[in-house]
Amino acid sequence: MSGEINTAARPARSGSGGQGLLADLKQVLPSILILLALLIFNAFFTPYFLSVQTLNVNLTQVATIIIVAMGMTLVIATGGVDLSVGSLMAISGVLAPLIFLNPAFASLQGLGIALAFVVPVLVAGAFGVLNGLFVTRLKLQPIVATLVLYIAGRGIAQVITNGQLQSFTTPAFTYIGLGRPFGVPFQVILMLIIVALTYWVVKRTVFGRYVLAVGGNETAAGLSGVPVSRVKLAVYAISGLLAGIAGLIVIAINSSSDANQVGQGMELDAIAAVAVGGTLLSGGRAQVLGTLFGALIIQLIRFTLLAKGVPDAAALVVKAAIIVIAVALQQRRRRE
Amino acid sequence: MLSTNAKADRAKRTRLLSTLSQYGVLAALILLIVFGALRYTGFMSEYNFSTFLRYNAMFGLISLGMCFVIMTGGIDLSVGSVVAMSSVVAALLSPYGAFTALLGAVLAGALVGLLNGWIIARLGIQPFITTLATLLGARGLALLLARNQGGVGVDTSNTVFTWFGQGDLLRLPVPGVMMIVAFVLGAVALRATPFGRHALAIGGGEDASKLMGLNVGRIKLGVYVLSGALAGLAGLILASQLGAGQPTEGLGWELSAIASVVVGGTLLTGGTGSVWSTLVGAMLLGLIFNILNFENGKGIISLSPYWQSVIRGGFLLLVVVLQSRLARQKGRS
């Protein structure tokens, strides 16, 4: 019995033929074209655009958004949403310095640093599990369930540090935000790995199929043997873990941790990237590559406007227009 | 015979539960007020009452608009930014007369609401995404109008303008009066006008409403315009109270408004909604902060202001859990 269900749920590689990377890229072709157009425009009209430095600036700025947006893509694919990511980033961000600056690890700095990488991410993941429990056990709507930690999470981070800024110079830790192996910013490598992993999970694993099934039709998925609650719990946990990682990167870049600032507004940036990337907010689809390109487009437009001397405030208005236009175009295409 | 009896029983129980969930929040509010009155000197003072209403009237107003939007099954994330934008508009218009400023602020908010409604009703984009975009856009406009300054000074010689946020009417703070008038009008609109009835109907079932011949698009447009206009009014109050347009204020206010509506017992799925419970919800969330301030003043415990959001979050969780319990029992019975 269970064997049958497993076969049914296993990704059908030979099936519809629309499974390959190429087919996926074709699906997000409009995003790629827009991105290319932006690149070409900048290549001609923005001085020093085609430099490694410009590339690095843009990628480092967008890396945390993409990392968080990967978790958000999975959550949204199940028909949920996670408003708490920014607050979880703050929690993870204040915990790390508390650990590696703790006098207890003065003689064991290596251990302190290692724990500072692991513990905050796990704590953020645990809060993600809590989100998942709110959704599955208490049957709260995802917006309300994650609103709780959106409000309380930043408060927890502020209470832990009493709202104080923690500054540090710990090269072993800040490597996650400032390190440049082979000239590539470390967080960009981390981001690419996370994107690849998420893509693989969605495309090639049973869990990925389950995620889409739950978002597509929860009742049907449940009846056909998909462990709906466990799947939901898992996506919120993953979202929490990734928010935790992003929090560490942000404080490493700043060499300081400010509970009031870390991750502020991140939930909106991540949701915007997912929406522009073509994942429906109603669930059942997960365009991992779309989210990646969506975030890159938003970033590049902002960069282009700033390079042209347009104030950041006007860039916000443009960003708003892009979100609406992108989503409207996708909906029209889908209807045709 | 038995079945009709059972049916009547069930109906009675359902009614009892819904009254309980409605009045439970009110009971909590009254309990909290009694607690505060007994524990803290100065809690029941006119000064505390007045400052409390002055500040929380803004949250009351945006919660009222949010309540209407949520009834239709939508959501309006843009209200916080609209408050900021309208406060800047109000400050910029304050030299041209208080009522010009009032009109300008409300109109600016209503325009954002119109845009929201148009995108949602005509382009068919989800409310969450649409208002997320206008959240960003309105914030950008607020900063642009303020020329990227931290604040835009208000014409202080305009005493009527100052009165909007700081004055009294029949010994009641003006913002509080505005809020109460808005809620009375809102309650009447919900109960006794086609607009209110239809808004509820849309939230209950959009396709069915369409088949019944309701102009779904126009009603949706209406609720978002209402929400925007009320946020605009809140912006006017903000500018008047602080003496300056505040392009960076209102961060996260939309989520406070949603929390008020949810605490008031309105489901985010639409089709239900109580204006008065929303008011109670908004006041309850505000009161928690007020009580915390007094408790700190007593000096026995000293909770930093940061505890405020932790407690608010915990409280929100408590309320929604109780509500979902009640709702599930209702479904079972």
C-alpha cells in the first residue's frame, strides 16, 4: 500500500518532458530577457558597469534576500506565507555575537565561533518550527500565525540585548559576510549553493513533490497519503533556518549587530522576489529560478536608478510598479 | 420532532459561542481597565485617558478600514505607508488652511486606495501583492514629497490644524472624537447600507455574489478607498500631533491594524466582521502598552519598552488560539 503511494509520489522523470533545467529556464524566459535588457542597457549607459566590483556589489547586496526568498518560495508553494523572517534574522543576528564575544570562550575561540555559526541558525529554525506548529496544530492562517513572531520576534531580539548595538572585529566570524575566496564574496557562494539545493529539492525529491501537492490541493494531497502537517512544518522550519543564516551574513557585513535594524523589511523583499519570479501566492507552484531572477531584476533596477542619480525614494516607487506589472503580465500569460 | 429540537439547540449553542467570542474581547478590555484602575494611581485620570485616545485613535481609524477590507476577503498592507505619506501631504498643505490640509490628506489616502482597488478589481492581482507594492510606492512618495528630510514642518500659526491632533471637543480629545464618529458611521454602513451588506456578501462567496448581480468590482474599489481615506485621516492626526509630516513613521502599522481586526474576532477569510469588536481589539492592544508603562512607573519590575512587542505578540497568539478553538467547536456542533 505505502509502496504504491511512494511510487506515485516519486518525481516522474520520464513523464511530461518538462522537467529539465532547460525547460525551467524557458518558463522564466521573460525574466531572463528583462535581466539581459537591463544588463545591456547598463553596459552602454552606466560607466564602469562591466567590472568585477559592480558585480560583487550587486551580488552581495542581493544575496541575503535570495537566501531568505528560497525559504519563502517553499512556504508560498504550500499556500502559506512567512512574515516572521526579518524578526528571525534579528534573533539570529543578536545571538551570534553573544556567543563568540562571551568570555567563556576566550580561550576556546574556535569553539565559540563554531557555536556562533550553528546555534543562532538552529534557534531561528526552532522558531520556524514554532511557526509551523501554529499553522498545523493550532490551524492558524499562515498570515496570522507568522504575524505573531513578526511582532514578538524582534521584541525578543531587542530584549536579549536591551536594544544595544554589539560591535565586533572577529575576522573568523565576519568571513561569512566579508570573505572573498577566489575573489568571489563568500555569501554569494553560499547563496548559489542554497539556490541549487532548493532547486534540487523541488525538482528531484519526494519532499519537493509533496510541497507542490500540499499547495495545489491540500485535501487531495492528504487523502493520497502526503503527510501534510509534516511537510508544512518542514517548510516553515527551512524558512527559519535560512533566515537565521541571512541574519549572520548581515551582521558579518556590518561588523555589528543591531536588533532594531537586522532584517527590517526583509519579509517584503523576499515576498516581492517570489511574486516577480512567477510563483503564485495561492500555492501549488515553486519557481526557484524565477525567484532568483526576480530578486536579481529588482536589485538591478534599483542599482540602475541609483547609478543614474535617481533618489532611493523614487526607486521605491519604481519597485512598486515593477511588482504590479510583472505579476499582471504573468497572470495574462497564464490565462492565454 | 427530535431533529428540529436538536437543530434549535445547536443554533442556540452556536449563537452563544459567537456572543462569547464577541464579548470575550470586551470582557478582557474591561478587566484590564479595572485592573489598571485598582493598581495604578493616575490610570483613570483625564490626562491618561486623553493621551491614550489621542495616540490610539490613529490605530483605531486604520483598523476600521482594515476591517472592511478583510470582510471582503482582502487585505491592505499599504496603510502604514499611506499614514506617513498623508502626514507629509497634510504638513505641506497646512499653510493653505486647516481644511485644505484635512481634505488633501484624506484625498491622498483615498487615491492610493483607489489605485489598490483598481489593480485588485480590474487587473485581478491578489490584494496581498497589490498592497505590498503600494506599501513600497507610498513610502517612496512620502520620502519624495518630504525631499528626503526626516520631517516636514507644520505651519504652527495654523491653530485649527494643531487642534485636529492636540485639541479637545467637549472635553474629549479631537482624534478620539474623529475615531468614534468614524466607527459609528462604519457600523451604520455595515448594518444598514447596501455597501456594507454587499461587502460582507463578497467575502462570503465572490462567485455567488457575482451571480447574484452584485457589482463586485465597485464594492472592492469602495473598501480600499475607505481604508486609504481613513489612513489619510490618521496621517493628518499624526502630522498635527507631532507638528511635522513624518515620512518615516507608520512602519509596521498595517500589521498592528491586522492584529486589531483579528483580536476583534474577524476571520481573515472574509465574510464576517464586526466593527465594534475591531474597535475593542485596537483599544485592547493599545492598553497593554499603557499598562506596561504604568507597571514600570511603579518600579517593582522594570521591563524595557522592548517587552512591549513580545507581550503583544504573545497576546495576539493567545487570542487567536482561543478564537480558533471556539470556531472549531462551532464547526463541530
